[in-house]
Amino acid sequence: MAAPATTTAANTDAAALAAIAAHCARCHPALPGGGWQTMTARPFTRSELKTQMRRMEEEFSAFPSPDETAAIVDFLLRRPAGGVTAAR
Ligand code: HEC
């Protein structure tokens, strides 16, 4: 899917969903009611999420690119429906 020139790949839902599918869903399966197992069980602030992303990399070998990491973090913060409260 081609993104409009003004939209960077890092800030679209599609980019985040693709990154989660590629790097996270093998351990955090999507839930029928929305969100992902464990990953969206509780709210995080932006800085907490960044810490969690680093933990996923160090402890669980999840290696999204910097763009993918930014897309995932922004996506989780703007989607309370996924179980994550946007506490910025
Ligand atoms: C190899 C398995 C694995 C992969 C891949 C993985 N995780 Fe995790 N993740 C876990 C496990 C197990 C836990 C719970 C235990 C813990 O927090 O140490 C966890 C916990 C979390 C938490 C904290 C949940 C909480 O309430 O404390 C978040 C957020 C999270 N993962 C996000 C992600 C994201 C985003 C990705 C993809 C970039 C990802 N994880 C990839 C295994 C994984």
C-alpha cells in the first residue's frame, strides 16, 4: 500500500499492525476483543512503553527497526480500544 508523501511509514496504523504481526504476535497473539495478549493488558505511558520495547529486544529477541518501534509505540498510545490508555 503506497502511503501519501506527507505520511511517513512510521506513523500509520498499517505500519504498526504489520510491525506487530512481524515482531510481536508470535508471543502476543491478537485477542478476539481487540488488543494483544499480555502486550495490551494494562496502560503504559510513552516512556514506559519505550522501556518495554527495549526489554522485548533484550530479553525476547524482538528486533523491530527504529521506524517500526516508533510506529508500534505511537499506535499503542493512540488506541485505548486496544487496552492501552493514551497517557502521554
Ligand atoms: C519471544 C516472545 C516475545 C516477543 C517476540 C515479544 N514479547 Fe512482549 N512479552 C513477552 C513475555 C513473555 C512478556 C511477559 C513477561 C515479561 O514482561 O517479562 C512480555 C511482556 C510485554 C509487555 C509488558 C506487558 C505488561 O503488562 O507488563 C509489553 C508492552 C510487550 N511485551 C510488548 C511487546 C511488543 C510491542 C513486541 C514486539 C516488538 C513484543 N512484546 C515481542 C514475550 C515476547
